[in-house]
Amino acid sequence: MKLWETYAHAFLEVAPSKILGALNGKNELPDLWKRLSSSPAEGEPDRFIFRHPISGKEKPLEKLTSLWFNSRGRRETLLGALEKAEKKVAEELESAGSMEEFAKLWNGLPEMLRKAYEEELESAGIENAPLLAEELLHFPADPLVPDHDWLSRLDVYAVLRAGGAKLVRFKLSPVQGFIGNARSERDLWAGSHMLSLLTYLAVSKLWRAAGPNALIFPHLRGQPFFEHEIGELKKKDSLDVANMPNKVLAIVPWDVDVEKLAGEIEDGIRDFMERLFNSAWEFYGLTGSFEKEEIYGKTVRGYFSITVEEVPLSEVEVIEVNLRKYLESLPDGFESEVHHYPELFSILDQLTDFKSAEHFPPEQPLGHKCTLCGENLAIGGGGDFSTLREKWDSLRERLRDRGIYDIKDKEHLCPLCLSKRFYPRFYALWKEDYRVLGRDCRTIAKEAGKVELRRFASVSEVAMRRPTEKAWELFERNELKTESGPVTWYDVFEYLVLHTGSRDEWRGKREKPSFGVEFEKHLMELASALMPLFKHLGPNSEVLYAENLSSKVSIAKVYGVKEEHLPAGVSPGGIKDSLSEVVGKLGEPPKYYALLKMDGDNMGKVISGSKGVKSVGEYTLAGRKNDVPRPATPMVHVAITRSLSNFAVHFVPEIVGKRKGELLYAGGDDVMALAPTHSVFTLAKEIWETFREDWKDFTYLQGGTRSMSAGVLITHYKEPLYVAVKRVGELEHMAKESGRNALAIGYLKHSGSYYRVAVNWGAIDGNLPHLLDAIRSGKLSRKLVYEFDTATWPNEPLAVLNLVKYEFERHSHYSRDEKEELQERLAEFLWLARNVRVVLSAEELEELGVNPEKGGEINEAIRKVIVDDPEKDEPMDSFEDILKGVGVLFDHGEPKLWSSSLVKKIKCKFGKEGTTAKEAEEMARSIAGLVLKKQVAGAAVLLKVFLEAGVRE
């Protein structure tokens, strides 16, 4: 029996008509289907609901509940209509005829079902057919344990129904190093997108061998790369986002030859990499300058570790405590191999990581290294340096004669980085036609010269999307504005591009912005001065910085060309004079941008049931809490990954675009984006909030018990991009290390100064703008931010709070009648401080006379007070609590703030060592005072960053 035929038969056995029919005594569900529930449950349902697969939050199925329980006489009519609809759909599935046709039908199954249900329900005279059809698509696989829907279970059931199964894990590495080797935004995007496509080549082999339903992670239904391959993609721009993870998980039938499949996957990826390199070699015409050496092919074929491992889906000896407790709670005869899934997943994941670590890329011969990655031998790097330089210079000359500026001045690339540089051209071909993957390198090279390249916003363009302070003033006086807000330097840049007649592929069709006659006069003068540059070398926003206009040499450096390659008519002085008129109106163009990196927390612990999930009883219809944690089964994991796919494909791009950012990748719970400094924090917070939502209509996300950690780096546009990528990765790690569910903010100034602070997400809320506005308006002096000399303050919580109050009063320009407003501003600052994460070092504890060995216990006590736990509905305190405490402080009392909780928690750590109660109290207050000082210092740094970043919301 063909796989699609097996799937069709499985579908008919367990579709909603059969689940409902079993409740009505009309039929029995297969034992295998029933044993796929997370736990057994007895009795009859009194309503239909769907519980979120992670948070357990209830989603009522109101129309089905009303029809089934309030109109019992209509049950047979309903079941008859459902059976007719399901039979039609099953016939379509069974007649697929090929795996590719089945993949198309499987991808469109929800829509096909919705249409069939609506038609048959309406024909049967049943009201609310569209709403009923929607609820049927999300009907629980088990109405008494409704923690996942029947379509998620069907995908796994269809595999298990045919016999035994195996779990298969694929991993591609390295990831961060490959992405981070980037000179430009184009390189950064190319690295992440290449990895996504390489992973998808493995995914394609998997679904063609075992069916699209075999993929647990990533889930393929609605996945752009998958829909592109099967010819069902409607929005090709969705391919621009790299949204494939570097790890893949599948459940495949027992008879799939995984060893053979692994060989095909590895050969496919390595062959593609060699073909991509050969295409780049042909396109750039390297044959005229270099000999193609054997090491070049070995470098591109052997760089990546490609690992495929398998374990049988079977019962194993369980080590994990929570899983053992769960299995012991199951009644005799119910436990099966699917309930051992978390242990198997953990074994497989570790096995894959161990095998992956055994890979070493080809050893590179001695010689001159690639100027981009610094790892591999540059093409031609085996000879002397002067010859190498001459050959690359000669190549650049020939490319510029062809109008190709991909390889910048002084670059000597290795085969891997040359392939990465060529990749955007290959991508343009692949975006138009998936089948380009099968073409030979000469055909690809020939067609690559005709493509319309995707334009990548530079970091300076992203920086310029932030309105300057002058622009805000003009906007507020209604003197200069756009439809969406203040005029930005990016609006100016876009205007200049369109008025210089630059190449159409720069960004597709755009309407010319309008700013008013006087301002546009200055812009037209600037456009005229920039015409030679933009017309011949293309638009580059960096020429809008006066520092880059000192000479023709400096302009050539911006473009990565030699001075003699600048077009005739370029006048640095003329550009500078025209630019100064615009600067006089808008202020200097912003030079700092933000890089954001986010990652979901504790996914492995969600699968094992040790973090983020509820007890088994809370996923039942009754929802009764018990003490047995519920680990994930394959079906629950499918449901979770469906939500991750929805999040990455449908939500993240929209959020990033709305905040004027540039999305680099969104692979499940991983996100990386460029953003203007003024909007990056609200962008990150909105992604975090969306990730944690339970429901958007019937679409479920990760739920309120999950969290994300993030790093945000604000840095100068001239900072090397590979440095920025490395730094933001460190910040994300800092957020995780501080207790997760955190945002770590780094501010790297062009002078070299670097500030870092980790905070709870609560720091980015509606209270912040009022405090920032007070400083901007002069109600509070800007000096306030710079004069918190906490290092000299005593380690006493009340003293620290009074000193903060003193500084606010000293720098206040509020009148006596505005005392309440001043208290609110102080409360807003203390709320910011309360959300600053602090970890005390061994040295700091030793200075306080505390045994450094107690550092772990003390920092854990600090975390319990400061760190917001996503599994709790609310933080330990609120802004209103802080505001009340400030009132007490102004009345010369000691407020009960989080510092009081710190004292209590820390004091407990000294009660068992012969310390007197008084000594324990004094020590706890001293430690709490030090923590509070560090939080105040951190809050002051944050205010400085927010003000300089232009944050207003």
C-alpha cells in the first residue's frame, strides 16, 4: 500500500465523525489511536474544548458544544454530513498517485476539509456551517484529554499504523560562525539563508522518503520553502526570510532505510555546495585569473558537518525523574512507546550533537587566508601576496567593466565566502523557479547575470530610520512631516534615490515622497550633487555622513572602490555644501543602529515536562491539577512545532516590518533582525508578547508559560558587522545566564565604551515614556542620568532609596504643586531599577565579609526576588506597589519594596551557621543594599541608552 493510501485510510478511521461517533456509541476508535493520548480519562464530556498544548489554557468550541449537547436529535444528521465530507477528502488523498501530489493535498488538507465540511453541513440544513467547520478543524484528538488536535495526531498515527517507527534527527553545523563571517548585511543575510536552504535540502529528502506528515520539526504545512518546492506558494516574498532551523526531527516508518537516506542527504548538500561554488567561479570569471585547485572543491564540499542519526521508537529505561513519575502514573496496559518519547528525543539529540562534534573541515594548506572569514585559504592564496593582490585587482577591474560590484576593494575570498557572495544571485533564480537547484553551473552562471537582485538595507539605512530630535520638533510644530510621522533621514535617502534615477532594482516601485516646496528645493540640490555617484555606482546612504565627504578617497572607500573608479563629476565639496542645508533643518543623520537576537527558553525542558508545562490533570477536560508533570508525546510536539512555524512565518515578519526593521532570520523560536534604535525595544517586546500569547482566534502560539531571552546591541554603523554579530550573541547568552526570560542590552560606542545591562521584560512598558519625556522636556535635568555615583553609597537599602530620592529632588524642575508628578517619575525610575538583573561576584561577597562559597545560594535568593518567572501569572510586585512605596519614602518612612523581600530571602541563608538573628539581618541588609545599588546604577545606564537611542515608547 502506498503511503498516501495508508494516510487516507488512517484519516477515515479517526476523523471527527469517528471521534464524535464513538461518543454517541456508533463506532469504536482504534486502540492505537486511544493510546496516543497523554493520559487515559474516563467518563463522558459535557462540553467540547481545546486546551493549549503547553499552557493548558482553554479554548471553547462553542458551536459544536451547542449543537452536540443541546440538540441531541441532530447528532445523526451532523455525523452523516461529516462522513460525506470526509469520504470526499479521503478519495482525493487516496488518488494522489505520487508523493509530490500527496504533499500538495496534505498541505492543503485543512482548507480542503473546511470547504467539504461547509458544503455538507449547509446541505444538511445545519446552521453556522463556517464556524462549525472551523471548530472541526481544531477538534481535539481526545475530547477528554484535549491537549492537541486530531490533525496533529493523525500525522503520527498514520506512521505508527503501518507498523513500527523510528525517530530521525538531522543537524547542520557550524551555524553562528558561518553567519557571523560577514562584511555587509548582504553577507549576513546570505549566510543565514544559505543555511536554511541547505537544511531544506535535507527536509526535502525526508518528506519524499517518508511523507510530509513525518516531519515533527519543522512542521511543513504552510512552510514557504516546502510550498515553493511543490508549486503551491502564493507569496514568493515570504521566501526572503530564512526560517529553517539547523536541526530537523522526523518520525518515519520502520522500513525507511535511514542509512541510505543519510547518504543521499549528505551527497545532496555537498553536491549543491560544489555546484554553487562552480557557478560563482563561472559567473565572476575567475578562470582568467586563477587556477582551480583541488582544495577549493574540498573546502566547499567538506566545510559543513552533516549529521543524520536514528533511534527506534520503543520503550526504554527512563532516567529523567519527571518522566519516570509520569509513566508510573499511567494505568496498566496504557503505556506505549510514544510515552517514552522525551527520553528517546533526549538520547537522539545528544547522539546527534556528539556525532556532529566529530567532524573537522578540510585542513587548509599554508598561505594567505580569506579576508572575510580568516579561516580558509583565499583563492590564489598559495603564492606570494603581491601576485595575489594583482590577480584580485585584475578580477575586480573586469567585473566593474561588466557593472558588477560584488567583490569590494582589497577583498581576497575563499571558495566558501565567494559562494556566499554569489548566493543572492542564485537566490533570485531559485525564488523564481525552485528547479534551478537541478541546473548545471554554467546555466546558473549565465542566468545569474540577468536577475533582479534583492536590495538589502545597510546598517546606516536602518540607523537613519530613527527620527532626529529636530525632526520630532518639526513634526510636533506641524512644520515638516510624512503620513506616518516625523521625516527621517531614511525618507531623505529614499527621495534622493528616486530623484537621481538610480537603478530600478534598488527597491522596486515606490512613490516619490513629498515634503513641501522649501525642503524639497534643498533635497533637489543634494540629489543633483549625488547624481553621478548614485547613477553609476548605486545609492549608498553613507555618503550622507559629512565625515565620509572629506575627499574623493573617502567616498571611494565608502563604495569599496579605488579613487580612479569614481565617475566623472563627483565633487565632495559640492555634496557637503548641499548636505549642510538639509542637516541644518533635520540635524545630523543618526549613526547608530540596533541588532536584535532572540531565542525561546527551555524548549528541551518543555518536551521533558520539567519546565513551562502543567500537570497531567490540567490538560484534561476537567482541568484538575495533580502532581504528575506532563511531558510531550510526538503528537504534542507536532502541535508545538506547528505553533512555532506559525509564529516564525506569519507573525515575526509583520512585527519587524511594522517597526521599520529588517528581518535576517526567523527559524521557529530563533529571531535575528536589524532595527532602528528608537523602536528596537518595543519590537523585541512585541515579539516576546506574541510568542507568549495563548490564542489568536484558533491559532495557538507558545502560551503564557513560555518565554524568550534576547540580546540587543546598539552600535555605530562603522563597527565591523562580524563584531556586532559576536557581541549580540554574547548579550543573548547574558540574558539566558541571568535567569532567562530576560533582555540584555549592550551599547557599544564608537569611542570603544561599552555598557551592558540585563533586565526583565517588565522594564520595557508604558511607564518608561513618561520618565524619558520629563528629561527631554527639562522637568528633570539630563545631569541626573550621569550623577548616580552609587560606588560611594552605603550598602543599606533605605539609605540607597533616600539617596535616589535626593538626586531626583536635586535635579528636579517640578514646582511644589507638582510633587505628585515628581513622585511618579521617581517611581518610574525605581520600577526600571527593580527590573535590572543582578548577579553578585565572589569578590563582591568577599568584600562584604561573606564566604564566597555561599555565592550560589545567595544569587539564587536574589533571582527568586528579581527574576520574573513566566510560569507565574504575575510578577512578585507591580508599578503600583513601587508608587505606594515612594509615597512612604516622601513621608520619611521605610517602604516595603522588593529590597525588603531581598532582605528576607537572603537572611534565610545565614540562619544555620551559628549566626545570631541580628548578625543575619545586618548581613542580609548589606547584601540587599549592594544589589539595590547595582540596580540603580544599571537603571541609570538604561536611561542614558534610551535617551541616546531616541526611545519614545
